[in-house]
Amino acid sequence: MRQAGRSLPEYRELRADVPMLAACRQPDLVCEITLQPVRRHGVDAAILFSDIVVPVAAAGIDLDIAPGVGPVVAEPIRDTAGVERLHRLTPADVSFVDEAIRLLVRELGATPLVGFAGAPFTLASYLVEGGPSRTHARTKALMYGAPAVWHALCARLAEITLEFLRVQVSAGASAVQLFDSWAGALSEADYRRYVLPHSAHVLSGLAGTGVPRIHFGVGTAELLRAMGEAGADVVGVDWRTPLDVAARRVGHGRAVQGNLDPATVFAPWPVIEAEVRRVLAEGRAAPGHVFNLGHGVLPQTAPEVLTRIVARVHAATAGPGGQP
Ligand code: 1CP
């Protein structure tokens, strides 16, 4: 899950003098940072070191990732002229990602690499607000007040995202994850009207690639049904909804991903272990379950605890005798 690397001293050392976006554009550094949590924890898959705003910057938007803040956009997009500043993405704009993935696939051997991108709503929120927002007030103001501009922005973002994910799959990514982290800010009706068609466009555009598509958001208990309809193979769930409940909501035939509360790592081991067992047991209600945290690794997390959780999950799921 996101920022597994941030809790590692070896990550902090590598990043000490390199700003986030610059790091994302150096294939050898991307390769090494992506490998770090795999080496440390023995997880079953690697997640590409990058950020959801990387393709948007490559498509012409002046932005930065400020330490301790997140993405900050120099000139927020709030009208048609703003949408026009976002040009179409070509593979050449993100050749550094292609190169990093080719390096990684060689290094990873049998371990699959998960590529990712931000979904149109979450990307639009950063672009419209100009940075992280708790309320997404300006985003919703545009959505309700100028729906044509909103849909033009999301359609453009969906094209960029689709192209970016296609580049990652062509370079060798074994699965892709579409992060709609902030979709939980919306009612189901608004999600269906303003967001779902754009995310569905991205997901259906990848159907022919044959790689599994994961779709994740935070605070999405009321949206799981609609997110299931958006077309992914796996729906990621935060820690608020038990996986057996989530499995019913996302609909038949879809796997689930999640959903240990990232703060569980600060509990005594017997509590953590009981939570791991609960998540595994509830995950059995779905046709498939990717064990994961319910959101990103908190930076204060002790790496040793993550290693122990991974080992516990492996012990519970290895072979036919494995029991949660
Ligand atoms: O573990 C990894 O490093 C994986 C790579 C990764 C991923 C998958 C990063 C590195 N970012 C992301 C996705 C991402 N970025 C999401 C979707 C997933 C999620 O919900 O967690 C989002 C919403 C962002 C935006 C973002 N980038 C934030 C959140 C700000 C907010 O609005 O609250 C932050 C803090 C960043 C910066 C960032 N991205 C990644 C790292 C390691 C960092 C920290 C920068 C640093 O260490 O200097």
C-alpha cells in the first residue's frame, strides 16, 4: 500500500536530497525505492514508486509535491481555458515510467509489479482545489455550477489516466490500481452522475490488456455497489467496512482488497494478530481477497511490525492447510 517505503530508514536516506517529483522521474531511483519494501517484508507484489500527479505534470500542469503537504498546483483549473491547459498524454511524455518498469520487471523476477494511476475525481480535486482539501468545496462548486466544464475536465483526465496505465502495462506491470481516494466525499447519486462514467471509461479501456484492475477509495461504504459497477476486477475497501459486507455490496464475481486499519500496527501484537485473522476470515466471503491495509502505511509505523504481519498472512494462507 502507498508509502510502505516511507517508514523505512533506507527510503529516507535515498530521498534525503531528492524532491519527490524528481525522484519519480529517475528510473534507477524508482527501481530501487520500489524494491525496498519487497526485500524488507517479502510481500507478494511490488507497487510502483510514483505519485498520482505524475501524469498530470507530464500533461503540462505546473505542480509540485510539497513535503508534509502533498500535491500543490500553481494555477488551479476552474474553467474551460484551464481544461485546455491539460494536454493529451503521449507515451513519450512518461518515458521515464516505461524505463523504470522495464528495469523493475527484470529485477523483480517472479514477483508481480502493480502499476497505478489516480482516478478522474481524485485528480480533478487536486487540480480544482490547487492542493489537498478536506471538504472538496471548490471541486463540488465546479461540478454543480458548471457541469459541462466538469465533464470536460474529467473526460480529459480519463484519457490521460488510460494512456498512462497502458504505458505501464506495455512496459510489464502485472496489475493496475485506480486510486479514487477521495470519492468517499460524494453521495452515491453524485458519484453516479459526475464520476462513475469517467472511471468506467478508464477501466473498460483496459479490459483488453488482460491484467487485473483494482479500484480503491476511502470512506466508500455507501459507494461500493456503484464502484463495483465501474468495472474493476477487484475493489479495494478501507477499514470501515468489513470485507464480507463489502463483498456483498461490490457484487458477484468481484474480488476485494484490504482492509486492516493502518493504525492497528500501534497495538500490542496479540491485538494485531486477532485483527489479521478477522480480516482474513471476512475476506473468505469474496471469490478472491488481496490482503492489504485499508489505506496507506502511516509514516511512524515500525517496519518490523509490517514484516511480522506479512509473515502471519503467509502462514495463514500458505497451502491447503493454511487457516486464518
Ligand atoms: O509506497 C509508495 O511510495 C507507493 C507510491 C505512491 C502511491 C501509490 C505514492 C508516493 N503516492 C501514491 C498515490 C497517491 N498519491 C494517492 C492515492 C493513494 C492514497 O490514497 O493514499 C494520493 C491521494 C496521492 C496524493 C499525495 N501524494 C498525498 C496525499 C495528500 C492529501 O491530499 O492528503 C501525499 C502526501 C503525496 C506525496 C507522496 N506520494 C508518495 C510519497 C512517498 C509521498 C510523500 C512524499 C515524500 O516522501 O516526500
